[in-house]
Amino acid sequence: MIKSVCGYCGVGCGLEYESDKLVGNITYPVNSGSVCSKGVSELISIDTATRLLRPKYRESIEDEYKDISWEESINKIVHKIQKTPKERVGFYLSGQLLTEDYYIANKLGKGFIGTNNVDTNSRTCMSSAVVAYKKAIGADFVPLRMKDIFKSNLLILAGANTSEAHVVFHNHIKKAKKKGLKIVVIDPRYTDTAQIADIYLPIRAGSDIDLFNLISKRLIDEELYNKEFVEEHINNFTLLKNKFKRVPVTKMLKRTGLSEEQFEEFFKLYVESENVITAWTMGLNQSVQGVDKNLALLNTHLLTGKIFKPGNGPLSLTGQPNAMGGREVGGLSTMLAVHFGFDDESIEKVSKFWKTENISNKPGLTATQMLEGHLDVLIVCHTDPIYHLPNRNRVEQLMKQIPLVVEINAYQNSETAAFAHIRLPAAPWGEKEGTQTNLDRSITKQERLTRTSIECKPDWEIFKLIAHGLGFAKEFNYSSAKDIFMEYQAMTRLNPYMDMSDAEYDTLSMIPFVWGEKVKEFLTPDKKGNLFFVENKLMSEKTSLEFPFVLLTGRTRDQWHSGTKTNLPATLLKFKALDFCEIHPEDAKALGIEHGDKIRVSSRRGTILTTAEVTERITQKYIFIPISNRDINYLTNDLLDRESLQPDYNHSAVKIEKVI
Ligand SMILES: Nc1nc2c(c(=O)[nH]1)N[C@H]1C(S)=C(S)[C@@H](COP(=O)(O)OP(=O)(O)OC[C@H]3O[C@@H](n4cnc5c(=O)[nH]c(N)nc54)[C@H](O)[C@@H]3O)O[C@H]1N2
Ligand SMILES: Nc1nc2c(c(=O)[nH]1)N[C@H]1C(S)=C(S)[C@@H](COP(=O)(O)OP(=O)(O)OC[C@H]3O[C@@H](n4cnc5c(=O)[nH]c(N)nc54)[C@H](O)[C@@H]3O)O[C@H]1N2
Ligand code: SF4
Ligand SMILES: [Mo]
């Protein structure tokens, strides 16, 4: 029997592999034996006909792909990088990469090629949470664990559909509910998660800042905040208090779409609950004011002192399996490595560690800026930007202008494949090994369960080949994922709160290592938490007579994003629909649309076809389309949060027509 870990979501469930079968790992602390449909079907995705099994090349994206050897393809990439100014080279990584893959790509890009254009799809996912955590508590640090729900009295889920997106955690929430945990769900859709709520708040999309501000204001006005804690541990209280004196309370409540009774019922439960956890995901992060939404939420925990105490805290529910590990190594273009930025001291420490003089102090392009960055070489690894970036027609135009697009993927059927020149076959989950950090800081290890397909290579090895081609053989002298992990582990000592020296690579699949368990205070320089006054500036795209609906997008339980690993003949039979558009019965009636009708959904930027699902789960004037519809981003707008540069995926104005 081999122990490993699921490679899908941030819960990070342990798996056991025995005689060609996967089951949950009972001893693994996070999941105690359960897995969801994606976890158990990991094996199926190894053996599909859609695997990419050989390197491919074409001169122009008009041509057909031809097979090419590894040597020739790496040579072509290396030559092009050598001829290109470093600021015109970009690495587009993924929160699904293993830590070793991430580390080596980051070291190559930032440390040796000397470009900070190394970013990741986490930009579209978690970057608002990263910025807000740093501002409010001093570091990108999740200050509690999932198991804290068993010590809590109230769990608030804001813009998070755990029932479909963090399935095994959701099962734990249900268990905790049986033991008395109260649940509040804040979401414009009556999701499967909302069905287990004690209080469901059908908030208007984009108005979370108003709701959290209303809580904070009431806590201050009625002196229900934790005075002692605020005095000792919190900055900016007086400022916030003064600012709140002038906010338009009635207008704020109106913007949330909630009634006074709904708010009062919630507030009563809130103040009566001794231990409170607020968890959130894309409903907050994916917003033009994503950072502010996060800060408004964090304010409530700083005011009440419900942080760094069992059963309490702000719990960002990371989506991808290793988005956390990626952030730890430094996979965002706005950080260097091990949570360091681009200040002189950090650059000096990292340069010394990597033995390099090539690090630039200029933050790089983010994933959401890269395509506009006039790049000559773009290396895309373990992600599908053509599919996932907003305003796809524009993304396609920009991608076409890049002279060399390299796609490293384990499957052939991504959307980016149509825009690449070189495609390199990666070894997927099950054919490789390496570590990942789940959403609450547990570092676990994926094990190799089957032989690596002959022409495929683990992602780290591909970056190593490029590094060697560029003349950095000595600095990239690794013969295994373990070598890389151990170097990274040594590097974490540079940043004391991140020290991972005690992790044992060889036993991580059996005994996960949880880093940061000793951190029990704010990580800001003065060890105090920072309050911020933020306001809802109503910056999302406005609906109009022509585009009267707000489009919400998100997950369905059994599908993983573009579906290269989950939308397979062997799994489809059992699983939920891939493509539908939830629309309220009243709205459908007004448009003459019936359940099952083919419909055309258009925004100012593009049009897609889908099928109407008439349901009261969705509020009037909203529609929901799952992201398993690969065309979804032809519709979405490309407004970005000004600090995190994360897209406003959830709030695009659209219209609907029946296809006749
Ligand atoms: N099955 C499955 N699970 C996954 C994934 C997958 O592809 N498939 N992907 C993983 C990844 S990468 C991620 S990031 C996570 C995402 O995890 P979640 O964010 O929990 O998943 P979404 O379906 O995007 O849900 C976002 C919710 O926010 C709501 N929402 C939209 N706008 C607002 C708003 O303004 N305010 C509030 N309060 N709510 C709003 C939406 O109606 C939706 O229910 O899931 C992870 N888990
Ligand atoms: N409208 C809208 N757009 C969104 C979102 C939304 O909610 N709404 N969510 C955003 C978020 S939160 C996220 S995280 C992104 C996700 O968007 P993507 O990251 O683009 O989605 P995936 O389909 O998970 O892409 C992973 C790719 O890696 C490939 N792959 C699988 N295994 C391996 C491997 O071992 N090695 C390599 N090299 N490749 C492999 C897969 O075949 C696939 O092509 O989408 C973002 N876009
Ligand atoms: S909940 Fe997430 S980590 Fe657990 S089995 Fe499902 S997809 Fe995998
Ligand atoms: Mo994500």
C-alpha cells in the first residue's frame, strides 16, 4: 500500500493506493478517510487518450504540430531566451504545480535569467487574500486550521461554496454542525452549501464590504468589540471609529439587498457566539475590490480579538492543491522567494543563498498583465490561460502576438494548445512525486504510483533542462525532487516564521508537516494587527437595459476547471452536468425561455451558447454558468483589483436570448 495525497483542491486529502484502487487515508488528520469523486478518480486521468505523450513543435500557429525530440525543443527554447531581453521573457505558472516545480521555475526566472515576470494562475484565485492578509496581519499566513471548526460556535461562509469546491471539508462542517456549530452562508445563490445554513443571507453580488462594515460599525458603536485586545494589539482603531461615524448605514444595508430583520438576526447570532470563524473564497477574492472585501472581513476579527485562539479566525479557503506552496516559494511576480519582497536586504539574502548576481529589484508582470507585456517568450506550465483569463477575445489576440509560446502540459486538449509553438509533455499526478502545501499549511507528498510514460518528464525536470541549456548546470544540479525540496527547506531558514527544517521529505506522505504552528501573534514589524477603513465603491461593470443580468461563475462538484482531467468518458456517466445556465423562473418567463432551452448569453465582449436551467436557487437578475463551460471567459470583463490585480470574474453584465 502506498500513501499519497489528492492533487485537486486545497483541502489536500490523504489517499491510499492498493492494487490499482484509491481510498481515503484514515490516519491522515485532515480528511479522516473520506474523499470526493475527484479524488477517487485520479487514477482514471492517468490513462486517457488525451494525454500529451511527445514534444510537439510548429513554426507558426497556422501550421500543424509535428513531433520533435526533447533535445531539439529545449535547444529552440534556450536559443530564443538567449536572444531575448530578459524583461521580455515570462513564466506563467500554476497553483497546481508541486513545490519543487515551483521552486526551480522561480529560481531560474528570478534568480538566473533575471526577470521577475514569474507569476501564476493564483493571481486569478488568491491574490486578493494574499495582499489583505499581508496588510492586516503582516504576512500571507492562514492563522488557523480547518479542524478549528470543531472548537468554534459560528462559521460564516462568505462567497464560498464548500459543498462543491471543498467537498471533504464541507463534510466536516456538517459533522461540526451536528455538534452545535452554527453556520451562516453569504452568497447571491442558494447553493448546496446554503442548504446547511442556519442563516442564509442572499447578498447582492459585490456588496460584502457593506455587510462587513455594518458589523464592524455596530461592534464599535455598541462597544461590543474587544477593548483590551484592540488596545494592546491593534493599530488604527480611532481612525476607523471616526470614519465609521459618517458612513450611510441605511444605504449600505440597501446595497446588500438584505432586510433589517435578516441583518439583525445575523448580528444577534454573531455577538452571541463566543468563537467565530469566517471563511471565504472566490465570492470575495474575484472582485475589482477583492482586497477591500478581504480587509472588511479581517477588520471584524481584529476588532473582536477572534484570532490566534482555538476555534477562531479568518480562514481563506485556498482553491488549488498547492497554491499555498507556490506562494511560499515565491511564485508570484510581486514577491521574490520565501515570502520576501524586492527590498535590498531580501535580494541580498536570496542572492547569497542562490549564489547569483542576477536578481532584479523591479517587481515583474502579473499573470493578468503578462500578455500585454510585449513578451517574446512565454512559458506556460500546468495551467490554461486562454481558458481562464477574463475577456478571452482580447486574450487570444494578445497571445497571438507572442513569437514563442511554450506550453508544458500533461494533456493535449487545453485551450492554450491552439496558441503555442512548442508543447512539452509533463508527467501528471501518479507518474511523479513531490510536495504540496494545503490550505491550512500541511505539507504532504504525492507519491509516484506508476511508471512515468517514456517521453514524459516531471515539470521540475523540464525546467532543469532549460536551466542547463542556459549554462546554469552547477546551480541546477538536482537529481531528484528530494534534492530540490531539501534546498528549499534550507532556504526557509532565511525567514524565521517560515522555517520548515523539521519536515522529513521521505515520510511526508505518511506524516504531513504543518508549518507555522508556533505563530501566535501578528507578523507585522510592530507585532500589531492593522485595521483599514474600506468602502464599497461600486466599481464592477454596471448592468444596463441592453445587458440587464449579472453573470456569476463558479464550480460544480465533479469537474475540475477546464476538465482535461475530469471531463472524461469514464467519469462523465456518473457525474453532474458540465454546462448549464441557472436562471430564475420569473426572468425565464419574461424572456419566453423554458427549462432545457438552448440560449445565447452575450456581454459587451463576446457570446456563448448554453442551456437554460430554470431554478429558484438563483436570485432574479442574476444568472450562473459553471466554469466547466470552457467558453465562459468570452463573456467576463477584465477589470482588475488595483492592488492584487485579480480579475472581477463574478460580476459581468450580460443579456440572454433564446436560440431559435
Ligand atoms: N469541484 C471543484 N472544486 C474546486 C475547483 C474546481 O474546479 N472544481 N477549483 C478549486 C479552486 S482553484 C478554487 S479557487 C476554489 C473556489 O471555491 P469557491 O469560491 O467556493 O467556488 P465558486 O464556485 O467559485 O464559488 C464562489 C461563490 O461565490 C458566490 N459569489 C459570487 N459573487 C459574490 C459576491 O459578490 N459576494 C458573495 N458573498 N458571494 C459571491 C458565487 O455565487 C459562488 O457560489 O474551488 C476549488 N475546488
Ligand atoms: N470566469 C471564471 N474564470 C476563472 C475562474 C472563475 O471562477 N470564473 N476561476 C479562476 C481560478 S480561481 C483559477 S485557479 C483558474 C484555473 O484555471 P486553469 O489553471 O487554467 O485550469 P485547469 O483546467 O486546472 O488547468 C490546469 C492545466 O494543467 C494541465 N495539467 C494537469 N496535470 C499536469 C501536470 O502534472 N503538469 C503540467 N505541466 N500540466 C498538467 C491540465 O491538463 C490543464 O490544462 O481559473 C480562473 N478563471
Ligand atoms: S475534497 Fe479536494 S483534496 Fe479532498 S478528495 Fe476532493 S478534490 Fe481531493
Ligand atoms: Mo482557484
